[in-house]
Amino acid sequence: MIRLIASDLDGTIINEHNACDPSVAEAIAHYRSCGVRFAVCSGRPIDSLTPLLKGWGLADQADYIIGSNGGEVLETATGKRQSAYKLEPEVLRDIIDIYEPMGLVSTLYDGTTLYVSRRTPGTDIVAARIGVKCIEADVRKMTVNPELKVMFVVEPSRMEEAERYAAEHPDPRFNAFRTAVDLLEFSHPLLAKDVGIRIIGAMMHVTEDEIMAFGDTTNDIAMLEYVKYGVAMENGTDDAKQAAWGSAPSVNEQGFARFLNAHLTDNLEVIE
């Protein structure tokens, strides 16, 4: 029996036009009426997600919000927050010192503003996509507090090069992973989206066998592997598909709702 449904946002229930198909909210509302709880899971900080969820018609549907790739969790009914696994300032500055000279643009994101070390068309695109202001600043100098992650804007044509460098130069203090065609992020080696799922599981007293999760890319893998019913979107990356239990149609083809309607009964039993 499924008691929690969790979903990534971009590429999973939010399409390439930054829109959420009405079928998503309808499906969530239906299964919540059957007794399930719903969590959204994103790389964005929680504070920046609230207005976006409202615009997507999901503000009243999310029982939990997982932000910063699993590093923070909000229980919406109570306002209770939990966080885990932050990077220390000296580690963040070391990452900036390594990757800035490669042409990547370091950022600091406070939920309302994207501070960037160098303003480019690419940084403006990212800021517009996440719905915040873009301001050029000395990001390294501003990095004085522990943070859940540091994010770099990368020219899409250089992403493969950046990922290859990170893979060839591992550091036990942090992990590197792509979260979009133009974003490379670094976080604590123990931090992944499954951490947020585990926190919610403890709050709800549910096990991984009672959770279904949807995702589309590399930073969703830990979540898809942790739960019994991990579902990758058809438009997703190959590694996410390989990690998943099931496959849903594309986000552009109402994949989330279609999969739930086909594989989850009103009694919240999975049709395998």
C-alpha cells in the first residue's frame, strides 16, 4: 500500500515550457483524497519553491516540500523544518577556486536572488527559469556560512567536459552532479534526495516499501533506488531509467498522471 508519493519537479511534472499540466494536480488531489500524502522534491531552496508551486497549481497539494536536493524538508501543515549535511565555507570556497578558472560561473542562491560571479546570457536564462533576480557579485567573498550546495552555471556545450573533470578529480569532501543542461552542483557526499525522503518517512512512520517516487535525471537516482517503486520519465536520462522500477510516459505527454492512473488503485495498491 502506497502512503507517500514524491516527485521531482523539472522534467518530471514541470515541462519544458515551465508549466504543469492540469492532469498533475488532478491526479494528486484524487490520490490524496484516497489517503496518500504528496511531496515535491527539488534542487531549489524551499523558500523559492512556494511561489512557484502556487503558479503551477500545486501549492495546496504538497504535504511536504523537499528542497536543496534533499537537504531540507518542510511539513507544510505545521511549518516544521529539518535540514541535513551542509558544506562548510572553506570547502565551498575551494570548489569555487577549482571550477571558476574553468569558465564556470559560481552562484549563491538565497531564494529570491541568484548572485553570480559573472553575469552572462546563461545566468540570465537560469535566473528567469527559477523566477529570481540575477545580480553580479563577489560570490567567493559572500560565501561565509555553511550551505547545502554551491551551483555553477555552465554553457551546455561544455557540460560534458565539466562532468568529466569532476569524475576524474574526485574529492571526498563533496559530490558533483548535473541538475540541468546548464547547471552543475556540488553538495555534501552524504546528501541526496533520498535523505529528504528518509526524513519524511520517519515523520510519517512509513517504510520505503510504502513510497512511490518519480524523477527524470541523475540527481534523482538515490531517491529512485531507495524507494520500492521508483519511476523514471521517458524523457529522462539513461542512468535514471536504469535505476528505476518503472517507466512513465514523457512529462510532455501527461506521464505522471497517466502512470498513476494505470498503476495505482483507489485503495493505494500498486498494479505491477
